[in-house]
Amino acid sequence: MKLINKNTDYAVQAIYYIAQKSPDIVSTVEVEEKLGLPRPFIRKILQILTKAEILSSSKGNKGGFTISRPLSDIYLLDLMQLFQGRIAFTDCSFQKKVCPNAGHCPLRRRIKTIEETVINELKGVTLKELLN
Amino acid sequence: MKLINKNTDYAVQAIYYIAQKSPDIVSTVEVEEKLGLPRPFIRKILQILTKAEILSSSKGNKGGFTISRPLSDIYLLDLMQLFQGRIAFTDCSFQKKVCPNAGHCPLRRRIKTIEETVINELKGVTLKELLN
DNA sequence: GACAAATGATACTAAAGTGGTATCCTTAGG
DNA sequence: CCTAAGGATACCACTTTAGTATCATTTGTC
Ligand code: FES
Ligand code: FES
């Protein structure tokens, strides 16, 4: 069970690399060569980051990507939600038909608490902090 | 991203039912009929629980399962590990070749902290507490 | 303006994980 | 010895995650 998947993982690396080169424009090819990640895959990730306005892109010849905000304004949690969807540990462990006590179920409460703890832990983590 | 999968879920329900009937011997068929879970699937789960010495089984005619310890001695975390493997959120977010700082990496430390928090939260949860 | 080098959009394929099924073997009470 | 149970194991289906391919569009350079 992974908390962080490969998309998020690669995204962090790519952002880090592009931020380092700022204000230079960095092409997909460069990211692929420097980081050794599969090209079409990293392209898709860069596109998503651009849509999320974490990167800016310029098309055409000599085009590429630049970072559009400081690392201290990019939150790990946002990346995770972007690439992995909402962080939810469980809805109801019991199946609908069986579940006796949807309202005040201790399991549900427990899991929910844990989920909230994790999200709170993650909330403060920016890429800046993460990567020194 | 689920913290609890169906195996664990079904296991909790089955244990609860069998504990309720204790000291009667309960057959797979009965569990299946009462809880409405698919028979071959629940059979596999009961087998695993037996191997883990949470249930005891008697073979042959009129055989079946009984609970082998009180609900207060069965930990949710143990069930999760039994059916879902080790709870590990991530090993190294970066791939081996790229990872610059395996030793004192803040990401790793963060995620590890979160993982430990979750495990600690879960550690205290017994089935007894869970099911009143 | 044509060309080339870049991103945008989108659809597809492959691999892994999860959920579920089927079959045959072994045991033991009646 | 027959039958009703569990033990072991192998298989299949579905979903999610990871990765690939293709074509269209944009834009700097000559
Ligand atoms: S049993 Fe359904 S919400 Fe807990
Ligand atoms: S980057 Fe490898 S352990 Fe953190």
C-alpha cells in the first residue's frame, strides 16, 4: 500500500529539476535525459503540472517549461491530489447490506481520525522544505 | 487509496459472527448464509485466520470453526498485516539511480513519520473495542 | 512562408494488484 | 465406508497503475 505513487514521485523530481534551471526554459527531452525517466510518460506529467499552473509552458520551436511559482508555494498534498485523487482511506469497511451502525461506528470514526491526521501532517509540507 | 481492503473487512465480520456463537462450532456454509458473502472466498479467509491461530478448526463431518481467543486480544493491525501485508507508505520516492540523499532525506523522514503515526493509531485497536 | 522543434490532446497497451471461483485432496463423525 | 466438513492450490476477472504511441497545433529561425 503506497501513499505516494510514481506520478507524484516523478512530478517532484521534474519540478525540482526545472526549478533549479530557472529562469531557463527546459524541454521534455532535457528532463528525460537528465532524470532518466520515460519520455512520453514525463510529458504527460508535465502537461498536467502545466494545467495545474505549477509550470508554465511555451510551445513551438525552443519551447519548453519553466516553474511558475517558488518551491515554497508548492504543496506535496496538492501534487498527490492532482495525480492520485482525493486521499480517502475508507468509506465503510462493512458492505452496505451488513453494516449495522453506519452513523456512530467506531471503526469508521477511527479510520476517519487517522485519515485526518495524515492529511494534517501532509498539509504543511512544501517542496521547498522537502528538497532543502 | 484504501487503508482497509475487502479481505480484512470480511475477516472482521466473520470473526465477529463466530465469536458471537462461541463456543458453538460454525461451518463455512453458515457464515456464508448469515453474512451473504461468497462461499469460496470466505473459506479462504477462514483458512488464513486459522493458520494465524485466531480461529481453531475441526475437520471432518460436523467440523467447522471456533474463535480461539477473546476479541480483546485480536488487533485490527494484525488482521490488516495478515491480509494486506506490511503497512508501508513508501520506501524511497525517488528511483534508485536518481536518489541523491538516501540517508537523511526529508521526504523519506516525513513519510516515515506519517507511517509510524498511522501504525501507532492502529496498534491500540482491538476487535472488541471496534464492535462494542 | 516553409521547416523543424517543441507542446497539447487523446487513445491505446501492458503489468500489477485485488477480488472472486473452482477443483481436488484429506479428515473424521455417524 | 460414506458423507460432510476443512486444507491446499491453481485459476480467472476486474480494476488500477504504469507506460506508449500518434496526430494535431504552435512558433522561432532561416
Ligand atoms: S460498519 Fe458501516 S460505517 Fe462502520
Ligand atoms: S530521495 Fe531517496 S530516500 Fe529520499
